[in-house]
Amino acid sequence: MTTKNNDSTWTKSTCAYCGVGCGIEAKVNANGTLEVRGDKDHPANYGKLCSKGLKLGETVTPNGRMLSPSVHGEDCAWDDALSHVANTFKNTIAEHGPDAVAFYVSGQLLTEDYYVVNKLMKGFIGTANIDTNSRLCMASSVVGHKRAFGEDCVPGNYEDLELANLVVLTGSNLAWCHPVLYQRLKAAKARRGTKIVVIDPRQTATCEIADLHLPLFPGSDIALFNGLLAYLAKRGQINQGYIDNNTIGFGSALDTAGRFANINTVALATGLKVGDIETFYQWFRATPKTVTVYSQGVNQSTSGSDKVNSILNCHLATGRVGLPGSTPFSVTGQPNAMGGREVGGLANTLAAHMEFGNKEQAELLSHFWQTENLASQPGLKAMDMFNAMESGKIKALWVMATNPAVSLPESQRINTILANCPYVVVSDCVESNDTLKYAHVRLPAQAGAKNPAP
């Protein structure tokens, strides 16, 4: 899609850095450089870009890029490289079965790419051994959403930040990680007087706009939000009609939260001042238009899913879900973690929010994909996948747009696993990273793609 502005042709696209999804416009100058600006019509950023987005044009360079495929270190034609990959995977499957191969993909992929690779693995190879680096950051939200809503969905949007009278930021340094959203929230505060609570053990840049900073002990989020649920129930601020009509299990949730019904108990568990806890609880109670934004500080935890549900429970109990300026709101880190979840990029889902174990959904997907080889059970999740490589069960791995040798936990062990894997294929746009050291086949990937014409 192109627009004509000032006698120049600009191409609309999307910034590929973080999860905000800012709209950009780009054009090629006469000297071959790429000029990038914010798309004023885009609903995520309305023309604004952070420092990364503004420098996108400088990343379009052949320097440091992988420019041709190679097999065992020797450059080759695309047909030769792809034939090598296809034949090796085919032979591995014939000898050891479909569960002997795996794809480890990325929130850097386009939704269409995610869909195709998921369809190939689950629909035609016949195994669900495809998982994504989004597992590391968003799996807790996936589980929390499914528990609370029955589906992995986010019931808010960016406009809610500007419609809310209270915004709670927990586990989110918005100023650094989602700077355009931070600027939108900062402007809303200046315009409307929005109250902002930042829940974070650290004094981050986001605290600069906070009316209240709660530097709780790391990992004590559940105590804080269970205490809030108990407080709301005690003060009669529960939306019983919403609970009766839309939820189940409220009594069990309230019983669990009862352990923190005393604010002094919450203070001991969180390390926060009683007065600050009371202020937060009072503001939440008195402000129907409340948005709670949570991100990796909540998700990346051994109890991340329970933290997510402790937040969602407070919104469910008060009916503050999916209303203008009143909703819980998970914000992701990578540009397309949510897109991958939508089309089934996780090992424990089929596609389009369809699940394993549902006969009707499996038949629907098999018919749509015109396959008789649909995977019938969940595959191995990220760390389980690498454990299976270590034990020799997985013998061929294709890594796409991610660098597990650096990004996975226990990196020294992961490097050893990659070094010992019989066959590793890596698709990436760079000519050198830690994972590429172990690649038997290297495939160059496009760093970004413009939106197709309508």
C-alpha cells in the first residue's frame, strides 16, 4: 500500500521492534538510503516513533547480513539448500518418526509465516513439536487468559489507556519497553489527570509519571492482588451481578484471597507500607475506569500464571473487563508474540485458538487444511524440546528468527545440546550469531516486509 505525500511515494508498514506495532511509512531516497517516519493515521502511534523506530532506515544495509544459503559452510543455490533440508527431514522422519524433528520459531515472524510453518508441522509432518521463544515471555499470560476467559485473548486496546481514570502498571517498565505507549499515557495524564500506580521492586523511568510507586518484594505480586480482592469483597465493591452471570469459581478465589484479608499481612508479605497499600486499594475501589497493564515482570516467573490470575480476578470480581477504560491489559515484548499465539505457534495449541483433544475442532482443521495427518497431541514446549535433543529423541531442528544459544536459560547446556544435535537448520537475517555456529544449513531471511497491497 502506498500513499502520495509531497510528490514522494511512501510505503506503509509496521515497526518490527517491540509489541506496540507502530505504523511507519518508508521511502527510498535517490541516494539509495531508506527514510522512515511515523504513520499519522495508524491507531497505535498516530505518527509518533521512539528512537528505535526512527533509526529503522539505518538498519537496511547489507553489512552483517546473511546473503546466500549455505550447507556445511559452503555457499549454494536456494534449490540445493532447500532440497538438502527437505531430504534430511524426510529421511529422519522415515527412520525415527515425526517426533524426531522440531521447529523452534519466534515472535519476530510475521503472522503469515507463523501460520505456514505451524500448518507444515502439525498438519502434514504430523507432530506438534513446534514452539516459540514467546513461550519464555508470554506462556504465563496464555495460561492465565485461558483460566479466566476460556481463551487466550486480551480484552483491552490502547485507547483504554487514554479513557481510564486509573492505570496500574505492574511488572512493566513502559517508558523503556513500550515508549510510544508510555508517551500516550503521559499525555493522557497531563490532559485528564489520570492517576498512575507503578508496581515494581525497582525505581524505573516509568516511575517519573507515577502518583504512587509500590516497590514490593520480588515475587510478592500475588499477595498484593489477593489482598486487593479480599479488600474489595470486605468493602462491598464486588459486582455480584457480573459474577453470577459471567463467572464460576468466585467463592474459591475469595477463599484463597482470604489469607491476605488483613492489610498488615499484605505489608509483611510485600514489604510495602500499610498506608501505601491502603491508598492503592482505595483508588482501585473508587475508580470504575481502571486499566491494569502487566508485562514481563509478572509473566517471567515460576508462579507467573497465578500472578496473572490474581490480577484478572480483581477485574472479574468488579466487572471491569473489556469496557472502555476499564480492563486488564497484557502487553507483550516482541512484535508478533500475539500473532503467533493466534495461529497456533505454541506446541500445546492447534491453530486459531483450537485445542488438542477436541474432536470437532480437529476434524474442522483437517478438512480446512485437506490433510489426513494432523497431529493428535501436544508437542514439546521450548525447554522440553531441547531436553529431547539432549537425550537424542529429537535429531533435526529448524530454528527461525531467534537465537536460543543466548536467550534460553542454562545457555552453556543449550550450546552443548546444539553442538551435539545431528542436524540444525537456522533461518536468520544476520551472518553471525551464537546459534548460527551450530548450523549445518544456514538460510538467509528477510529482515522486514512491507504490507501487501489490498
